[in-house]
Amino acid sequence: MRGAVIIALAACSAACSAPAPTLPSAPAAPPPPALLVRPSGGADPISVGTDAPELVDATGCASCHAAISAEWARSRHALAWTNGIFQREYQAQPRPWCVNCHAPMPVQQAGLAAGDHALADQGVSCATCHVRRGRIVAARTSPGSPHDPIVDPTFGSPAFCADCHQFTFPVLSRDGEVERMTRHPMQDTVGSFLRGPYAAEPAGCLTCHGSAQNHAYGGGHDPGMLEAALDVAWCRRGDQLEVTITNTGAGHAVPTGDVHRHMNLRVWRSSVPEALYEGFLGRRFAPDDDGGKVTTWDSTLAPGKAQRHVVAIAALGEPDDPAEPINLALDYVFIADEFPRPHDAPDEPAATSVVRQRAAPDAIAPCTSPPAR
Ligand code: HEC
Ligand code: HEC
Ligand code: HEC
Ligand code: HEC
Ligand code: HEC
């Protein structure tokens, strides 16, 4: 094509008076959206438009962005492929679909296929967020940047995070590829954010999670974030205990994300453990007629919402000593089975404690709020 143009121009200059031919120009195709390069649901890998090591390998970025890289390296994003909770589930049923979010770039997947997992081990790495069409992407550019980035103000917006954090149940083929996506959400983090009081925050998810200075993206695996998310209070109304769990600090349901995430509330007295009171905060599903699943039970806490558990002290058994303290525990569980059998346990904790309290019945403060209806 180029050659043809040059010849035509040469012919023109030889013919002197002939006007330069105008080449039929195809209408410029609109560029694909810079950031969202695949349909919702992770059916395809994330194409970043390059396999160049200086762009796709996070170790290269670390030489200039040391602080960000160190923080990212401890995040669940960096651990998205290697962490024991993911690998336990993936190894049980290795499906190509899973890889599209946990090691999302084609170059990572090609490496895995060739037995080289170095890039896949970087999980959700710098380039999976920051490289598109072979260029760095960011919300803004800074003086002194060597990059010539694509500047897109939607970078880091809820819609951007939704590429991995919002999707419906898939129908998978025998070999684990997506045949189609169904109606009901499997992960609904962005949905519950958009329905809640933080939807209008200009910084979106970054109000609480990430920024140019923060690449930790703490969530359920971060004790500080869990503490910030929930307020757990108990009080005594006559012969009953009231335990109130409030989502005071998360912009979406708690817990959210993976279908297995749940919390267990337990109230008991040590000498009569069989009279334990248990509350479950999580989701249950049933098969749906479109081949996906539908949520049949949802006791997760929407942002700003409180859940009250009323427990009769007498129902907690009859210890020999009526003053025996009452225990309260709220645990956040990452997998379906809180107490996996040793041969089946992930190589990291399956659960983490949010709150532990212990007090004699008379030492628990009387309730001041109006009673639950
Ligand atoms: C999960 C997606 C994600 C990953 C992974 C990620 N970043 Fe970021 N990065 C962001 C977001 C979001 C921002 C903040 C954008 C804003 O402030 O509006 C950001 C900001 C930055 C900035 C500052 C840009 C500015 O606006 O001033 C740099 C530099 C940066 N990231 C480098 C890196 C490097 C290096 C890595 C890998 C070690 C990395 N990022 C991994 C999402 C990501
Ligand atoms: C040779 C040093 C160097 C390397 C290597 C490097 N960066 Fe940068 N980068 C900079 C400098 C300098 C800036 C501008 C100041 C700042 O934000 O730190 C910058 C800025 C950025 C920004 C903000 C947008 C902009 O252009 O101002 C992003 C995003 C970013 N880098 C990502 C990356 C990623 C991802 C990698 C690895 C693929 C990487 N950088 C590798 C030096 C580097
Ligand atoms: C390329 C896919 C992808 C994108 C884009 C992405 N994430 Fe993630 N994110 C993941 C995966 C996968 C995990 C879970 C890793 C694991 O634990 O296995 C995760 C984990 C997290 C966690 C930590 C969860 C925990 O359990 O502690 C937070 C918080 C988070 N992401 C926030 C964000 C926000 C905010 C954005 C948008 C700025 C974003 N992510 C963009 C894939 C992505
Ligand atoms: C008002 C603050 C706030 C906003 C806004 C917010 N989050 Fe969170 N997020 C939290 C807190 C606190 C936690 C820890 C509680 C938890 O893990 O459930 C958390 C946890 C998470 C987790 C881990 C999920 C889990 O069950 O452990 C993910 C993933 C996440 N956030 C993604 C997002 C995304 C994506 C957005 C935007 C759509 C967002 N967050 C907006 C505060 C916020
Ligand atoms: C569309 C993107 C996407 C796909 C596809 C996907 N995941 Fe995830 N996965 C995520 C995100 C995002 C999180 C983080 C959830 C959170 O913390 O809220 C996650 C979290 C997890 C976790 C919890 C990890 C932890 O640290 O607690 C497991 C286990 C998991 N995924 C397994 C799988 C398996 C197995 C598959 C394939 C059957 C799969 N995922 C497919 C996006 C995806």
C-alpha cells in the first residue's frame, strides 16, 4: 500500500501538472475503549496490546516505582494467582475461565501453557490495570513521566473495577471455557456499591481503597479494613442479650466478592458449649432455569445497615456458676468450610477473627436503644 502511494506521487511529479491523487480514505474506526477490552464476566483474557517485557513484567516497574511496587506485592492483587485459597479451589477444578481474572493477560496464560509461571505468579499485576493498546494508562500524567500515557479519567472508576469485581454466573463448557453468562450476580461488589450511599462519591471505590499513593487494596484479608468495616456491640435487655452488627465503613455489602465468603457470629458459655448460639452472614444459592444460580438467602450487610441478634441468656445453657462469662465471637471466613480437614486446608488461614469479647452477664451494659420490633 505504501509503495503504491510513493509510485503514484512520483508519477505525479513527473507529469507536473497532474493534481496529486487523493487516496480513498477509509473512515477512521473509533478506537476501542481504552480500558474495557472484553465483555463483562471475564470470558476473555485482558488484552493489553503488547507482550514487551518492559511493559508486562512488574519487576521492571519496580526499578522506578519502588514504593508502589512494594505495596502492590503484598496486596491480594499481586497474590491473585499464587494465594493458597485460590489455588486450592483452582487445582480441584482447573478452568481456563478462572485464569482470565486471576492471571488475566494473554502473555501470562501463554507462559502457563509453556510451563513458565513467572508472569502468572504476578497475578493482577501493574500491566493488567495500567497497560492498554501497548501503552501505559492512567487517570492523569505527571511531569517527568517517561511514558506518554493514555490519559483516561475513567481509569480506576467503579466501571473499571467492575471488569473483574462484578459478574454473573457463567455457563461453562466441559473444558472450562465460558459458553455464556447468565442473569444473576455471582460477585456483586460494584452492584451493592451502586445501590448504596457511597455511589455518588466522586472517587468511587478509591474513596476507601486505592490511590496513586496506595496500592494495598485491603479487604477481607486486612484486619484494619475489617475493623473499619464493622461495628459490633452487645448490650443486655433484662434476660436477653442484643448483639448488633453494623456495616459502618464499607461501601458495599460485607462480606462481598467470592461466593464462599461469609461471617459467623457465635455467642456461648464455655462450660456449656452445646448451647451455642450461631448466626450466619452470607449468601445461599439455588440453580436457576437459565443455567446459572439465583440468590435465595442474603444475610450480608448492605452499607450502613445493621443486623440485630436477640439471644435469651437462658438459651445459652445453665452453667454451675450463674456469673460465668458469656463469649462473643465474629469470624470472617474465606472459604466454604470454616474448619477444613488438614489434607484439604489452604496453606493460609481459612478464617480471621473480627471481634472477640467476654464478659459476665452482669457486666454487660444495659441496652439504651429502642427494642427490636
Ligand atoms: C488493580 C489495579 C491496579 C494495579 C494492579 C496497579 N495499579 Fe497503579 N493505580 C491504580 C489506580 C486506581 C490508581 C489511582 C488513579 C487515581 O488516583 O485516580 C493508580 C495509580 C498509579 C500511579 C500514579 C498515577 C497518578 O495518577 O499519579 C502509578 C505511578 C502507578 N499506579 C503505578 C503502578 C505500578 C508500578 C503497579 C505495579 C507494581 C501498579 N500501579 C499496579 C490501579 C492499579
Ligand atoms: C525508568 C523509570 C520508570 C520505569 C521503568 C517505569 N516508570 Fe512509570 N513513571 C516514571 C516516572 C518518573 C513517572 C512520573 C512521576 C511519577 O508518577 O512517579 C511515571 C509515571 C507513571 C504513571 C502515571 C502516569 C504518567 O505517565 O505520569 C504510571 C501509571 C506508571 N508510571 C506506571 C508504570 C508501570 C506500570 C511501569 C512498568 C510497566 C512503569 N511505570 C515503569 C518512571 C518509570
Ligand atoms: C484484572 C482484574 C481486576 C481488576 C481490574 C481489579 N481487581 Fe481487585 N481483585 C482482583 C482479584 C482476582 C482479587 C482477589 C485475589 C485473591 O485473593 O485471590 C482482587 C482483590 C481485591 C481486593 C482485596 C480483597 C481481599 O480479600 O482482601 C480489593 C479491596 C480489590 N480487589 C479492589 C479493587 C478495586 C477498588 C479495583 C478498581 C480500582 C480493582 N480491585 C480492580 C481482580 C481485579
Ligand atoms: C466507604 C468505603 C469503601 C468503599 C467506597 C468501597 N469499599 Fe471495598 N471495602 C471497604 C472495607 C472497609 C472493606 C473490608 C470489609 C470486607 O472485606 O468486607 C472492603 C472490602 C472490599 C473487598 C474485599 C471483599 C471481601 O469480602 O473481603 C473488595 C473486593 C472491595 N472492597 C472492592 C471494592 C470496590 C470494587 C469498590 C467500588 C465499587 C469498593 N470496594 C468501594 C470499604 C469500601
Ligand atoms: C470475572 C473475574 C473472575 C473470574 C472469572 C474468577 N474470579 Fe475468583 N475472584 C475474583 C475477584 C474479583 C475476587 C476477589 C473477591 C473479593 O475479595 O471480594 C476473587 C476471589 C476468589 C477467591 C477467594 C480468594 C481469597 O483470597 O480469599 C477464590 C477461591 C476464587 N476467586 C476462585 C476462583 C475460581 C476457582 C475461579 C474459576 C472457577 C474464579 N475464581 C474465577 C474474580 C474472578
